[in-house]
Amino acid sequence: MELMVVLAIASVVLGLAVPNFRTFMRNSRLVSAANDLLGSISLARTEAIKRQLPVAVCATADPNATPPVCSGAWTQGASSAWVVWVDADNDWVPDNNVNEPVLQRHVALDNTITVRSDNNGRIKYQLTGFSSPPSGGITPTANVAICDLRGTAMTFNGLSAARAVRVSATGRPRVSNSKAEVDATLAAIGVACP
């Protein structure tokens, strides 16, 4: 009888814990992805100031290629990887030479995560730490949305399950999970998430 009571209690506890653990894992993946991207953008800004050279970030299908090839806007799966490189010749393209080293290579995010971005999936900082203006047919990315199968569903207190990474006109990057900011980011990109 005691064993049956213990098994009944254990099954109730597991029934409550498993869905919460699943939500915890999803939230952890999104937070990690958003913070990784924010860290790479911040690295580009810091290195541009330190090196006194333009430094850029771009989405790529293969971050380990030599040289990496920018793939356009961030998406899901393989195209959710990115690289940070010194863009000494200011052409928005990572070149395979000593003057343009790749500073960071980030592997593709988990395939349950969808990344959406505006413009060309590239962000570049000038030696002042300010965002690079459009040039050479490239308009820099200012809005990136990161979500999973929950989309922009509201969790609590006006917060979204998704994350928005926004780069201001002055170049300051930040992450937000405010439902209003995530929705505004997706509107600026012109797509839904996922």
C-alpha cells in the first residue's frame, strides 16, 4: 500500500515537472542564442574601436569555411550561424587574407530555433564604434528576432517567449523579450516568427 502511495505521488510530481522542464529548456535555448548573438555584436563593436578598423558580423551557412561566405539574412538551421571578422577593405565581405582575420566563428543554433533578420544579415562597426551606414548595396541589419515553435506567445507580465536583438542607429546592441518590442522587431523585418 505504501509503495502505491509513493508511486502515485511520484507520478503527480513528474506530471507537473516535465512540462515545466520543457519550458525551461526552450527558454534557456532562446536566452543563450540571443546572448550569444549580442556578445558577437558587442565584440565587433569593441574590436572596431580597439583595432581602429571596421569590424563586421554576418550570417553564414558555414562559419568554418575559409573564407566564410555571408549568406544574407539569418534564418533557421544552417543559416543561423555567424562570423565576426575585420573588414579592413570595407567591402562587407570576409576575405581570406592576413589583414581581415576572422575573430569569432559561431556554429549554427539548435534547429528548433528560428532567427529572422532585416536587410542583408550583416552588421558592421566603424572605428568610432558607430554602426556603418549603408554602402556598396548593403543595408546593415538593425533588427533580429529569435524564436521557437511558440512564436511570440506572451508568457507573463507582457513578456514574449521570443527575443529581439536590436541595434540602435548609434550602434548600441541590446536584447529584449518585451512582447511590444518583439512584435515591433518582427514588423520591421516584415515576417512572422517562427
